[in-house]
Amino acid sequence: MTQRLSILGSTGSIGVSTLDVVGRHPDRFSVYALSAHRNLDRLFEQCVVHRPAVAVVADADGARLLAARLADADLKIDVTYGPQALVEIAQATEVTTVVAAIVGAAGLPSTLAAARAGKRVLLANKESLVLSGALFMATAERAGATLLPLDSEHNAIFQCLPQVAGEHRVSTRGVDKLVLTASGGPFRERDLASLENVTPNEACAHPNWVMGRKISVDSASMMNKGLEVIEAHWLFNVPPERIEVLIHPQSVIHSMVTYADGSTLAQLGNPDMRTPIAHALSFPDRVTSGVAGLNLTEIGKLTFEAPDLRRFPCLRLAFDALHRGGTAGALLNAANEIAVAAFLERRIRFTAIAQVVERVLDAIAVGEATSLEVVLEADRRARELAAGIVAKMPAPALS
């Protein structure tokens, strides 16, 4: 049966890669809806190629501009806008599969709506689980939604776990620990004292992956890996003390699972998001992704090292938030989003990102994440406090 897709965040790196895979298999996949925040040019191009029924943008002005361009191109596509429009395409009856690829907390309401509607959810918006892990997983289970991870690390773990017979889920029976690999980003070997002077362009120069600027900064600070630890805890129901992070600069082993009998299973592949996307789209089958297979003789060697928490304090803060539970994940993520945006705008130093996050976590009491409203209120309070902290920090000298 052909899967009918809504792609939330189609103009980002995950969305672009998803459409690349989709375009290779028109007999298996079709597009119902695409969404973008501000990148109207790319969204227009995607609409021309994939002819969705609906396109969603951020606001009314963007909707008018896109609708005019589509009309000039004689394309009959319904253009809507705003958060509620995202919820509507996530839970539309015409849709079988939702690719949740909006970056940050902004993706939570629509991703949660897809789970509540019992969709097949391909999850790249890790923040949905960071903010509301227990709530999200309970919602998905009640609705009978299928969750398939798109992050390369979680997809690798999913592939290394045994599938429950007849179901689109896996078992962690016999698992000793999950090992999430990390490249270490662009500052893995940089002198610690020099980190406060790094520029946004340096932080966004990831050695292996092509990603958006916010995720690239998170990779440089290893906050991204911390968020992935929290996501892994909820996706696979494994306690924090049995989740490990290992730096692997080559980004060939995407993650591993160690079993009680001493066995370790790993998933390997070239660093290209089309591989996990193709796996999740076609699961339990396999389809071509456009990615070449590994040539291990060319790679030559694979190396590993433990992360230095002095270099990567954001990773420690994420583990702390996971242990605290409740709304701590929402506080962590919100403070980080504010701090990263300030760094990219050259308003704070790179090393101040962790300082902002830690001060927010220390200042706001953690409560139970009992509803979407509670989670979003924690998110709001953390953003407000983080913005105040940032405003009082000295700006770095422009070079």
C-alpha cells in the first residue's frame, strides 16, 4: 500500500533528504502535505516537484506569497499557515505517515497530534520526547501510533534490537546498555581556553554531517547528544545509567547495543541521513536510499574515546535533567534554544551556552509533566529567564 506523507519541516535537511528518498520510490510513497517556516523558495520548488495537496507556512504574509506563486505556476495546492495548520496536516485522515522534522520545541504540538491520531510517526523532532517523554509515549501507546526514529543514532539502536514478532516495535530484553556514538564535532581537539572565542561559522563547520545551524551548534557543544540520550531513554525504556555516550570521530558506527551475554551489535553506514530515513520509511522492508555502501578498506580504522565533560558541559547538564525528570527536559531545551540563538547572533560567547542552561535549571523548580499545557508553560518560563540572563552577559568582541 502506498504511504501518504505529511512532512513537517520539509525544507530542512531531514525534509530534503526525505523527499530525495520519496522521489526514488513513487510506487511506495506520495506526499499529502509539506511545511516550512520561512524558506518559501525551497518550499515552492518542492511543491512543483511533489504536488502536495496542502502546503503550510509560518504566517499569513508567507501564505499569500506562496499561494500567488503557486497560482502563477498553475498549481492547485491549498496554502495554510500557523501552528494549528501543522496540527491539521499531522492528523489528517488522508495521511498514513508523518515525518516530524521541525527543529526545536515548535515541533511538539504537531508531533504530539500525529501520535494522538495513531499515525506512523517518523521521529526526527527529538525535542518532543525531551519536553514530554512520558506524556508523548503514553499518548502514542493509547492511540496505537507507530514510532520509528529518524535520528541516525536511535535508528541504529532500533536496527540492533530484535523486532517484536508481527509488530512495528522492538524489544530491549537482554540489553545491558545502549551506546550512542558522537563525532565530537569541530572542537573535539581544540584547546579548552580558546573555546570562548570560537565563532558561529566555526561552530557550524561539522566535520562529517551537513545540518542546519542550530543543530550544528548543538553538535559542537554536544547538547545534541544530551538531547539524544533523553530521547533514547523514552524511546527504548532504558534507565539513564544504562545509556552511554562514546566519541567516534569517523561517524561510521552510528550507535551500538551491548547485551547481557557480552555481545555488542552495531549499525554501520556512511554519514548520510537518507539511510535511516529509507529504513524508517520502508520498515520492515528495505529500499534503496541513494547512499553508497561502506568501503571499510578506504576507511582503514575506527577510533573511540570517552567524552570530556569539561569540554562538553552540556552533555552533563542533559544527563542531570534526565535524572531530575518531569519538566526538567523542557527547561533544558528552552534555555538551550535561547542561548544558541544568542550565540549565532554574536550576543554571547560559545562557552556561555552551558552557563545559561545551568543557571535556568538551578533557578526554576521542576514539576510533573502532566499535560501539554504544563510542558509549554515550563518552556515559556525557561525562555523568559534565559533571555534575561543573556541580556546581562557581555557580548563577545567581533573579529
